Amino acid sequence: MMKYGNGPVTLVENKVILGIDNHNLTAEHWKKIPLWLDSPAMVFDWDTVPGRLVFLAPKQLKGMPKEMIVEPEKKEMSALRDAVSSANTLPLAK
């Protein structure tokens, strides 16, 4: 993952539960996230929380981007903080 190497990325699991009704991602989408993190369409700094990165999946979902928020760590495992596909998600809706 970029300059952070091939270390593990852990999922902050409560995001799956909290976003079940408003993130538009199915279980199949969540299973593809490792592939999307390996070959994103775009990556940029998240302006809301310094140090976190926004990864965009290569393909959209119903015309909306699939965004993954990652908190990278060089020495330990990185954390996947959130994944969404919604017209009003941050940071693209700003």
C-alpha cells in the first residue's frame, strides 16, 4: 500500500455494522476491498483527519464512487476506517 509496504490492513468492524443502511456496500463489495486497496483508481489525503488517506475503487457503484478511508501505519498494521458509496459521502461531496 503505497509507501507503507505490504503490511496487513485491519477493518474497523463497527463501520460495517454502522453503515449497513447508508453505505450502499454489500458483503461482496467488502470482500473486494483488499483488491481495491492494491489497485485504486486514485488516492489522496483526507482533509478531515490528518494522516488518513482516501482510496477510490477502480469502478463506481451505480454512478457513485466507492471510497475507502485508511489510516496507514508504517510499523504496525494499517486500519481501514470506513468504506462507503454514497452521493453525499465525505470527502468527495465537499
